[in-house]
Amino acid sequence: MTLIHIADPNDPRIGAYLDIKERDLTGRQGRFIAEGKVVLDVLLTAQRFRAESVLVLENRLAGLGGILAKAPPDLPVYVVSGETMDKIAGFHMHRGILAVGSRHAPQTAAALLEELPAGALVVVLVGIANHDNIGSIFRNAAAFGADAVFMDPTCCDPLYRKAIRVSVGAALKVPFASFEDTAAFTRELARHGYDQFALSPAGATDIRTVRRGRRVALYLGTEGEGLPKDLLDKLATVRIAMRRDFDSLNVAAASAIALHHFSESE
């Protein structure tokens, strides 16, 4: 790694880190921000992504030796004081560890499907527009061994800074791809031999009674409205049993229960 000490927050070499929150809204043209020690470790070992540079507080540098040892020798590591870091980011950065990452060309949903193993478990997201939920779902997908996450066009970007942070780097671990047409993608999953289950509080079957087949696709929809009715009408629907006087779980919590069930079933 190459240590470069930066004192000027307007130094063009750290331009990608300027005004992080504002750039979250306007986009980074294929780049993303990884935040925190654990996420940096994941980024430096990820297969589908690469780190372009690291920005770190000078008092955090000593604790990153083992992680930065995994970096390519030519990776720029910018070292700054706390005051400079805050001016660069535009707010107080108590974690003090950032990296700019980039990915190769996005993989199509069809191409990713072809790569999955015979006993694949996948998550299909429709309308998940909350970054906390998307990050938590990716974290659960990684924890329970899901092989991929697929998203419709209305889902938010799992490489958004907050989503990556909430996922604890899982968004950089679990393969993902987007599809344009939900009905067409459902047919494609059927063609690949997936049993498809739509999670809904009003699902026809208690999830505890369902035994997984060779391949499983688990559909999750936005909180409140849930999955579209036309999709629910086409798929087998399952519910997580709960008290009769309570409506539903947060979608991320529901994903953890459902993924645990299907990962543990025979």
C-alpha cells in the first residue's frame, strides 16, 4: 500500500470522498463508498469489486495493518486528521475509515441464474426502496447461505453507502442482479426448476409446514403494500405465524425467519 498524508480537504486526490451525503444522492458513476473496518476488509477480498483508494484517520491507521496488508501494493491510502476528515466528508466521521470501490459491468439476472448451484436458494425483492431494509436483507442472505439476490427496478441500490454499512459488507459478498419484468423473471425461475414462495402476512400456508425442494426462490415485497396482487395470485404464498392481534413483521426480520427456515429444511 502507498501511504499519502493529506492536509488540504480540497486536494483533488481525495475528490471522490467530498460531501459524501450529497454524493449519495447524485450518484458516483459506478463507484461506491465502503465505510468502516469490517466493510473495508470485505471490499479488499471481494471478487466482483475492487478498491480504488482508502481514506483513514491517522489514529485508526495502526489498527488496520492486517486488513491493509490484503490490499494491492499500489492502492493509495490517504491519511488525514480528524478535522480534515470531517471537512472532506461534510459531517463528523466517527468511524474514520472510508474506501472508494468500483465494480465490473453489472451482471444480468439471466447470466447470474446460469451460474447458480443445483441446490440454490435465492431471494427476489420487489419494491424494497428502504436502504436499511435492503442492507439487512443482504446481511440475512449472507448469514443463511442464500446464493443470490434478485431485484426489480423499483428496489434501491444495495451499493448505496448506508445499505453496504447496514449489511456489514454482505452486499459485496452475495451476488446480485436486477431484472426488468417481474412476470418474465418468474417464468425464467420456473424454467430453471425453482419452487417459488411469496411471503405475505395473509399467505395460504404456514411457512413451518413447507419443505424445500431442490431449488427455492423466496419473494419479499415492500412493507405496507407487500407484494403485488397479480404476483401473489401466481405464486404459492406462505406466512409467518404470529399473534392474531398483530399485523406483520418488518420485511428484514421476516426475511431472516424465512431464510433460516429454507436454509435448514431438508
